[in-house]
Amino acid sequence: MTVKNLNIFRGRRVFITGHTGFKGSWLAFLMHEIGAEVMGYALPPETSVNHFDLLNLSNKINHIKGDIKESNNLLKILKDFQPEFVFHLAAQSLVRESYENPLETFKTNIFGSINLLDSVRQTKSIRSLVYITSDKCYENVEWIWGYRENDRLGGRDPYSASKASAEIVFSSYLRSFFDYTNSLGAATARAGNVIGGGDWATDRIIPDCIRSIEKGHPIILRNPKATRPWQHVLEPLSGYILLAKNLYDHPKKFSGSWNFGPSTNYVQTVLQIVESIFNQIGKGSIQISESTKEAYEANLLQLNCDKSHQLLNWYPRWNIDKTLNAIVVWYKAYMNNENIEDITRNQIYDYFPELK
């Protein structure tokens, strides 16, 4: 990442769906810090405590309350704003929620994404589209090596299936429409398990740790031996913005699908992550669930990121220890009522010293 790669967004119009969510709020704040003119389009935050409100983002960017399932409104907003860059993050992003509400998951992740793609197709100002899906879009057979961008798509649970479907829909739009537009680069981005300060979603490991500490209850682990490609939220975001810049400069060369994940050296089990968080905070207890009726979740998942390494020159910057330390610093600041804008900004500048 260079100053030039970041400065391309300065003064440019950047449209972000899902900016009220965990990753979206970090990206919107980062783009604001770079100096972009940011418009966010999303439903209100899902939790009463959330990163979006803690950052006071509604007073920093153009904040539009909207549902990506409403195609006419989305198209109107895009045409009125005339962005050059679009980052699509809006989604139902939880595996367990997809079991409880499969229809809504499919509507949001498939039909909402179709609406976004068709709105992009009709908005001629857009030069770069980064369409975020998930590492769970791959048909996971739990092999020990990482999935490549051309491996088979699929999904057993509704969330994974919806993300694989969104990838197929994107491929159709790319080959049917975007490939015939010389000025538009479009790509999907598949990231590993993203962790960091500001995440308050249910059934995610870091916020579950914090809630268990605040309530004085043990955290219940359903699948303590499961491994995930853990990475700090700023890692995939750095990949997304580097990809967006390259799509803008060389649309045909960089259109397609891209993985952004940590080194295999960073892979740890759920239990190891929780123990590290509790040890650094100095409190917390663990209870292993003995239920056999839990919904299916994969045990082993890893991405191969050779394409991003070789063609984008993108590499992770923080190892797992640095990642977990940053998370603990963030949540300790929150629990001590410190200024979250300052903590978030400091971590952005720590990760991107080019911005200083």
C-alpha cells in the first residue's frame, strides 16, 4: 500500500453499501480519513451499541437509510450521487441466522446483490466496483490447503449457499455486461474470518467474549477446535481498496475474483483465540457446549491468496498477536469510556502509516 494508492480516493465519490455494519463502518471511516466524499447506503445498525454510532459517522459522511432489496430507490440514489467507486458490503452475514431466517438471507444476499449489480450497470459514472462476498462461498470439503479463486463454489448452510449464488450472479453480470464496458472494472472479494474492535454481532467470537465478560458469565463454545483464517478488519479492507484502485486504473486486467486472507501461520482454533483475549483482558471463563443438536458449521477453512500476493502485491501486515492486541486495546478503551473515534483512528494510522 502506497500514498498514491490511498490518494486516488481523495476528493472522489465513494459509495458503500452496508456502512452501518462492522466492516462497513471501518471502511467508511477510513475513506473519510483519506478525504473521499463518502455516501453510505444501509439499514440502521442492528445493535444498540455499534461502531457506526460510536464513530458518529452519520455526521461525517452522506448517510442514507435504505434496503438493497428495494431496487428503485437504490438506483435513484446511485444516479443522483454519481460515484466513481462502489464497495458492496451489505449482507446478512451470520451462518446461524441463516438457519433461523433462510428466506431473508437469500433475499438479501442474492436479490439485494442483483439490485446492486443492476444499479451499477445503469450508472455510467462508476469506474470501480468491489463486490464483497465471503470465504464461505467455496464448497468446503475441509481439506488442509487453501481454496483458490477458481475452486468450486457451493454451500451446505443457507448463508454459504447465498454467497456462492451471489458469486454466480456477479459472474453473469461481469460476462454479460461489464466486460463490454471499457471504463468499468468489477471484482468480487472473498475474505477470511474478520475480527476487530467495533463488532457487536451475535454469534461472533470476539463480541461474544466481550459480552461474557460484561455479564460475568462464561462464554459457551460450540466448536472449540474449529480453525478459521482470522485477520484484523483492516487487513481485508486494505485489500479491497488496493483492488479498487487497480480496477480503476486497469479495469480488464483486475476484474474477476480475489481472496484476501492471512498466512497459514496465523490460523488458530476458536479456543486459542478466546483464551488469548481473556488472558490479555485479565478476566473471562470458558464453557464447552456438549449439545449435539447445533446447526452444522465447517471445522476447517483456509484461503489461498497467491493471486493477491503476485498480481496486487497485497500481503497481510499484522500477525495474530498484533491483531489480538489491537482488539483488546479497542475493547478496553470502550469499557473505560474512552473516545472511540480516537482509538479507531489511531489503529488506522498504525496500520496505514502512509496516511500520516
